[in-house]
Amino acid sequence: MEKSINQRYVLTEPILPMLSGMLYSGKDLPLRRDVVFFVVESTDEAAKEAYIRKLREVAPLSDNRFLHILDVGMEPNYIFAVLKTFDGKPFIQELKGHRFTPEETVSKVLELGKGLMDALEEGISGCSVHAANLWLNDDGQLKIINYWEKGTHTQRGAQGLGCLLYQILTRSESIPVSFDTIELRLREALATIPGVEQDLLISTLRRVWNDQETLASFMLVLQSLRQDTAIRQEVSMPVWDRQVREKTEPERAYEEEDPVEEEDEAPPRRSLGRAGRKLLVGTAIACLGGAAAFVWLGKDHEEPSSKGASPAQTEHRAPVPHQTYDKPAGPEVVETNDSNPNQAEDEIVFVPNLIGLQNDTAGKQAMAAGLRFEFAMEVNEREEGTVFKQEPAAQTQVPKGTRVKYWVSKGKQQ
């Protein structure tokens, strides 16, 4: 099928039926480029004018998480929008067969959420993030197709992203009406990730489902989960491998740095040094002596920074005192090495939500986020062993290594 529009465009074949129109592939003849068309059939002139206004309102948006509008127009029986095309296909066609891991899924949904928040600054809101309204690039990036029409409550904002997360993780087009069913299927889909992260994600999605999370707060939780994944992957590295890497990486960096300096500052000196070693002449000795002095000066310059413990070394020592964190008596403190309190100030992390978790789980969650922690036992209405309060609050941004305190319920007083 080929259909000409305005003697400029040619529609070649339908790609996907959309909620209010049809997606077609086609060509822009003067510019000799492939494009995508969104076509809406209508003969009502007033309705067509209103629809064109909506398209023109959002056309300036150039965010790369949306299919850009290149042109709009009207014909007697329909309206059309010309969209920039990308390699790939509608995501709904790949939903059941995709190979995204849970970690990749969180990252993709987080990225779309950032796009929604950026679009809000341009006055664009309420568009659907249902899988049927997304385009999947060949590089794995998701893009929103129709962002000029409003989605339903469960398709837009935080709820829409929560439902999209469910769709991708379970490879399902439909969303159950009961969150208990959602949780059951999510636990099956999340079997490969730690229980702590499962609990955090599912409890957050339950709040999203009940309209207790905003788009911004949901983004903070997803960001925290992505950071926790990176930390978990680092911690899960075999101990001997981490030790070898800690010992060899600084040496490698130093060995790689010196030749660059020699090459940039004095290329002939390296050549003379090699010739001198072969011929045992005095000039080589002088060059080597100069190089040795340079190296010793470099070492003296670097020594003060090497005396403190590196973040990797601190993480390696942290599990030793952690063995005593769950003793029953009084407030408990898990200590990590404080010999260099400024070592993590340049890295900001999010405080995880510990409320509702069991004591041992809360401690592990804090450590997984790169934080120190202490806790106190108090009488409370909550079930015994459950965290009921924490400081700082969940999703607060703090330097890595900050101490978090939480309170654990002793149960109701008899």
C-alpha cells in the first residue's frame, strides 16, 4: 500500500494500530528520508483544528525520550503528524520476547521517568507510558510515541511507570486489578534479585498503586535501587579478586602515568635511556638518575593521600564488626573504619527506606547502600523486631558512609 500526502509524503505500510489512530511507515520525498506517520481519521473540521493545535503545542519538545514531531497537516478525511523515525520497532511487539534483566528494566523505567519530569518543565504532562505507546530502539532505549494526548490514570505519571515496570518484568500486556496478584507475579519475575531489594521495590509499587507516591518520589526510589545494584555487584565480587584489584590498580595507574609524562615532556630521553642500557654509556646513567629522582619526588607527593583507607578497603573491612549487629541488648552500632572521615564525601547516596523491615534486613539494606548504622530497641505498637522509625528519612541524599539510626519495636508493653 502506498498513499501520497501533499505531494511530499508517501505512506508505505501500517505499523501499529494506536488508541486514537494508526502508525504508518513512510517517506519524506524531498528530503529522501524515512519517517513515521501518526494518522487520525476525522471529517469534523472543528475537531481536526483542535487536534492540530494540540500537536503544535508539543512539537517544540526535543527530548530524546520522545519521537520528535517534524510536521503536521490535514487532509479532507484525516489529520497526520510526521514523526522522526529510529531503528527499531514498537515495544509492544517485543514485550513478550525481550531479554531485559530486572536491573535493566529499573534503569529504563527510571530514564523514561526523567523524560516525563523534563517534559513537565515544557508544560507537557499526562501522556501514556503504557507499553503500547512506546518505541524500542535497536540500542534498547525506550521512546514515547504519542505525548500530545492524555493517558488513563493507570497509564500516566507514577502509576503509569509502576504499571510499565510490571509489564516489562512479567512480559504481560494486561495489568491485574488486584495488587496482591501483581505482587505474586512480581516475586516470580524478581526471583534473581535479593529479597531486600524485592521488598523495597514491591512495597514502593504498592504505595504507587495506592497513589501514595509522587512521580518525583518514585524516581528517587528507582535511583536508589539502581545505586544499590551497583554496590551489590561490587560487594559480590570474590574477596581475593577485590584484594588483588585494590593492590594492583594503583600500581597500574602509576605505571601507565609515567610513560605518558615521559613521552609528552621528553621523548628523546626514553630513546637515550634504552640506548644507554645497551651501550652502558654515561649519558644513560645520567638519564636514569634523573628519572629515578622524578619517581621519588612523585612518590613523596602522593604519600599523604595514600595513608587513609580507600573506599574499597573500607567496604572490605566493614563485614567484620557486622557479625555482632543483631545482639539483643540495647542500642547496637555497626562500626566501620572512621580513620578517614572525608573519604566518601564526594559520593552522594540515597538513604533507603528501612521502616517496616525486620532488624537484620534493615541493617543489610543500610550497608548495601554504603551507609553505617545503629539501632535502638523500644516498646512500640509495631510487630516485635520491626523497624518503626529512622533518621535520616528515606530518600534523603547523604554522603556515602553517613550513619543512619533506626528504632526497632520490642512489641507492645505487657
